[in-house]
Amino acid sequence: MAKWWLQIVETLDAFSVIYCLCGESNLWVGETSRLLPAKSTDDFIRSQVLSMLHPRIKSSLVKAVKRLRKLLYRSRYKKRRDDWSFVLERTSQRTNKPIIVHPTPDETGYEAVFNPELLSANTAQTGHDISARNRLWQLPLALLENDRTHKGFINLEPWYEGINNQFWAEDQMFSYWVSMLAGATSYCYGAHGIWNVGDGKFLAHWGKQTFAQARALDTPRLLGLSHKQYLLRSCLGGETFYETAGEELITIGRKAGERTIQFFPDVARAKHVPGGRIWLPLKGAFTNVLPQEGQVVIFVY
């Protein structure tokens, strides 16, 4: 693998690239024989009982199984980390381009290797479950608060649009704005049908959306418009503030001096909305009239 990576660097290093060491570096530890040499997760018989459980119960059960697996395969996890750390060290010696790693949902990029100082940013994936809604903004806040390297954070895998036949434009805009205002360095978007080049049948237990349907989605255009406005008025170096009601996020914002960007998942739930330019994420446009409900971003500058 180290030799393979050195060939990649030799071939691509002249271009503007960011190298991702691997995908889900600790996936299937101790269970590779279930997939290799030529199986996909489509081949597994999935438990009907598991599929009938409430999403939160199912999520808790899956997490418990993962924790148990890590205890049982502790030495194999360590060897996997050792091996990828070796590949990272060899690769970093041959390039000055950024290198990141794509981890599993239960760890960060810094935790996936033993030499995180060689990575250009900390990374994570919040996964594809509705229970990850608050983790989208709580995770970057927590990681950046404890990060003394100041290299930044990127969620490499928030909800994919259409995965599990859900997480459409409104969820995508929520994910973008709360991630960035919580201090994320950048943002990644994915869609079911793209990641698996789906025909609607391959890996269909993740959703029915096809490659063609995913390409026709308007969300990437809307995200691009929001990102443009964020970059034009970004509050880099500022501080994040937020308000919650129970587990529900009412608003999150970022303030730097007199400049503020504030996102409201549903403006109808807000007690106070500051004066400023009103941006409608789901329309990708400014408006002069504050809507009574729905997503709103307020730019004060």
C-alpha cells in the first residue's frame, strides 16, 4: 500500500490535490472474510427484527455492538492503525500536499492513526441517521475546542441526500450551515446514487435513488450559492454561539467583531431575530421580508 501511494504521489503531485489516505480506515476489522474476495453488503441477510426497531434504539444497539467488537479485536485494531500510520508516514515524506484520512463514525481522523501530526486536518463522519442531527454542530465545536494544532476540522460524511430515502434539501442546508457556523473548515456533500453509482438496485438497502436522479438534484447548486455568501461574509477567527430548547437547536451563529452570521432552522421558533440581510437557503436568494417560518440566515456586517 505504501508503494501504491508513492506511485499516486508521483503521478498526481503536480496537480492541486488533497490526498485522502483511505476510506473508513477501521471498517470491517476482524470481519474482512465476510466480504472478500467478491461480496458486497447486498449479499448479507439483514435481520427483519433490526429493521423494525425505532431508529434511536437501532442506533444504540449498533453502537453497542461496535464497542464490543473493538474490545474483542483490540489487537487487530491496533495493527490496522499501525499499518495505516506507516503508510501515512511514508507518503508524507514524499509530498507537501494536504493529507487527510476518512474514519468510521465512532472515531476521528486523529484517532485513526498514531501520528496525527502528519494529517492536515482532523476529520469525521457523522453518518446517515436522524440521531446525528445535533452531532453535526456539536462535534466540530467539541473537537475544535480541544484541538491545539489549529489545523481545522472537516466532516467528510454528513447525511447523503437520498440515502435511506431521506435527508433532502432542507436537511442538506441544515447540515451545511450548522457545520460551518460551528467552526468547520470546509464542507462535504454527498448523494445516494453518486457514491455507489447506483442503478436503484445495487446497494438498494441504502436507498432507491439512482445515479441519474442524484445528478438531477438541485441541492448542489443551492449549497454553492450559500457557500459563496458564507465566504463573502465569513467570520473566520470568530466565536460560535447557539441557543437550544431541550435537544432542539433554535439558532446557531458565528460572530467576529461587528460581523455576525446567524442560522435559524425554523425562524418561527426564534424569540428574537436580529436585523440584517435575510438569506433564504432553500431558495438561494436574499429577501427583504422575513418569512414567518422555515430556514433563514441573517448576515449582520
